Amino acid sequence: EEVVDSMPAQQQLQLRARLRHQNPAKQHVTTPEEQEAARVVGVVLWFIVGSQYGLYVWKKRNFASYQKTTLVGVWMLPMLFCLYHYDTCHRFLAVWLLYSLATGYFVRLTQARPLPRDTPARVYGWFNSMHKMSHALVVTGYVLALLDFNGVNPGALVVLFVLYGVYFGILTRDVAEVATTQLSAALGLSKKHQDDKGGEDMSEWTR
């Protein structure tokens, strides 16, 4: 430091600038807030990784309970959230209620014993229609988003269409798998098919 002080002012500035560029890490002092934020981020990342691994193990070891639990969560949690925010979500609640009543009716048909001959076709027709409708909603939302980039303002329709299409599409897929299992059990095909195909997934066969 004494050597630096004995130099001319111009050389001191150049030398100090060179030292700062050579040791950038020493110029930054981590504050307690930054350390706490880093710990929180680390905990969140470990939680995400651990939860994903736990879900993977659960799905592999007991797919039936995993499927039922996730289905109930996907079906009920949005409804509970919208009840809490009823003033802004009443439209979704109305659509959700109509969908639940109609889908519940067709799932109920798969539990009838003996199974009527026209039940598989009716159930397939309903879920196929819901799948096509959800797909159409998502595509419409994407088209509206493209129009938004070109100066047309569709308002909240973009988010509304994409949200409804994705949510009810996922829900329809999960409920259709449950209905397929019920139909297969009623027709006496589930166990026989798994034995013939070496345990192949039933959902793939039914598609």
C-alpha cells in the first residue's frame, strides 16, 4: 500500500483499476439477506426434486392409489380455490359443475351390473367429444394469442380458452382412464388382456 501511495496519481488509478478487474470475487460481500435467499432457494430445489422422486416411486409401486389421489386433487382443488375467490371465478364454477355432473353420470354408467350393450359406445362418445372440445379450446386460445401479437386485442379470452382447454383436457384424460378400467372389469377383459399381452398397460390397449 505504501508503494502504491508513492506512485503518481494517474498510475495509482490505473493500478487500482487493474487490481479490481483481477479480483472481482473479493469486491462482493454476501449480505445476510442474500445468504438467507440462497438457503431458501436450495431448500425449494431439494423439495421439488424430492417430491418428484417420491411421486415417481409412488406411481411405480401403487399406481391405483396414485391415480385416484391425483384425480381427486385435479378435480377438487381448482373448485375449492374458485369458491374462495367466488367473485372472479363464478363462471368457472358453473362450467365445472356442469362438466362434473355430466361426466359423473357417464362414469356411473360403467359401474352398472350387468353392463348394457350400448354403454361402452356412449361412454367413449362422451369422452371423445370432451377431448375434441378441449383441443379446440386450446387451439383457439393460441390463435387469439397470435392475433394479439398482430394488433388485435382479444382481452382475457386467450387465458380463458387455454386454461379451460388444458384443465378439462387433463381431467378428461384421467377420468377416461378410470372409466376404461371399469368397463374392462365389467366386460371381463382386463385380467385376460394383461395375461395375453404380458402385463401391457390397459390404457394403451383401450386407445
